[in-house]
Amino acid sequence: MSEPISGAAEGVRVSKLITERGLASRREADAWIEAGWVKVDGKMAVLGQRAAADCRIEIDPRARHEQARRVTVLLHKPMGFVSGQAEDGYKPAATLVIPANRWKDDPTRMAFHPGQLRGLAPAGRLDIDSTGLLVLTQDGRIAKTLIGDETKVEKEYLVRVQYGKPGRLPDAELERLRHGLELDGRPLRPARVSWQNEDQLRFVLREGRKRQIRRMCELVGLKVVGLKRVRIGSVSLGQLPPGQWRYLGENERFI
């Protein structure tokens, strides 16, 4: 076994390089280094080590195997549950991921194990008063794909609204929903917004600011009375019942 090498005074953290190259999340990278599964230019890396940006990084196959075992769960979040940590007496959505709530028509054959709940965290959020598709994952790569300002993954919502004035929302205001609004002093990315029926809009967004759709609607005089996320990237909510969950299939990808 190669001797560990100390970190260089200059350079980039090896864990950051692993993340930037799309090999793992930052947390996974640190765990791999600590387990002795990472080599930099042929020598075993140590936690906190820095290296040249063009260094050669080798990952032990055991790390890949461990990464592959990590699960991702698709949950139909009902109202009254928060996406992340418990707050104001409301339970986290992750508490619904128990065998009794698994969808009977889950197409995967994966067996449930309590260890799958360890580190299972939401990749994105849904407000307490919103319903629909919520992704919970142990895989940092999936979380990185779905979360953050740079994400390119589409998220589709069905939004029931009421207009605060007589008549129907003017076409000009619908155009503002599509492009032209800003929140917190920053312009929003273009969105696809269209009427599904007389009181329901379909939104397709590529970003996720806090309570974004509700705040967008307020800016054009609409009140949201119901919001449901029905798709994230290539993965749809489908027939998954409220309060139930299933595993992400081996052949399913968000992008």
C-alpha cells in the first residue's frame, strides 16, 4: 500500500476536485478519502489534501460499489408535512418512508432495509401547503443535479388559482409570468406557463426560489389555492398515491 502524502500548501482540495469532476458529492469524497479509497497521482490521499487541478485521481472500485447501493425515493408528499427538518410541530416528509406506506405497484424489486433511511435527505423542497413529487436520496450526485441555482432540471407544477379582479387574467400578465418578473431583486429565468383549464395553470420552471410560484402569482394578482408538483426532469409523479413512496428505478434518470 502506498504511503499517505501530506497536502500541498497550494492547489485545490482533492474532495472538491472529485466533486467538480462529477465523481461524487463533497461528503462522499471526504468519506472515500478517509476510507483510503482515493489516490492522487498514484499516492493515497489524506483528508484535507490539496492537489494540482490537473492531477490524476483514482477511485477504488469498492467506493463505486458503496455509492451504487445508495437509494433514492420518490414520495407523493401530502399537505401538512415539511420537506426537511421538523418545524413548528410539523413532521418531516421522510417519516412517511416506512414499509407500510410503500406503493403496492412499485415497479422496482428493491428490498426495504432500515439502513436506507440513514442519510436520506430531500433533494429540493415543497412547501408545507403544497403536494406532489418530492425526491429523497442518499446519493449526493442526484442531490447536486437537482438542487442549486445552476440546476438545469425542469420541474412541472399544476397550480389552482383565483384572480382577485373581475374577469380573467389578462394575456399581458400571463406573459409576465413567463418572463419579466423578479424576486428579491433578481430576475427570474424564463418559465413555461399555460392554462390547463379555467382555474388551473401549468408551470414548468428551471429554478426553485423559496415559495417561487406563489410569489410569482401574487405579483400578477393571482391567489394560489392549490399547488402540486407532477414532474422533476424525466421522472413523473404518475399514479403514486398521496402519502406513499416508491424507489427510483435503475433505468430512471432525472436528466
